[in-house]
Amino acid sequence: MKWTRRLVGGRMSEVLDALVIGAGSAGLGVSYFLKRAGRNHHILDRGRIGETWRTSKTRARTYRNSR
């Protein structure tokens, strides 16, 4: 499905291949792979893009094998 964004006055400005809803870690990951695939897309989020990821109190932990 193609998404069309229209300007005021009814002129078509661009056609999108995808619309990513949510700019958390999953949405940003999807956006990364859409960009690599050459797909025209936009990200929609109610706040600043990646804000939850930047301000999260939890941190990803990495574990090493003890061998």
C-alpha cells in the first residue's frame, strides 16, 4: 500500500512506501532497514523521535562468556 501526503491546496507532495508508527527502538530499527532497502518512509510519534530510548532508566546489559 502506498501512502500519499498532500499539501494544502490538494497538490501531491510525495508518495510513501511505508509509514512507521512509533519511534521507539522497534520503530527506529524498522526505519533503518527501510532506509537500507531504499524505501521512502516517514516515522510518526507523539513526542520527539527516539526520546524513550534516550531517557530510559533501564540499560541494555551485555554478558560475556567466562571461557
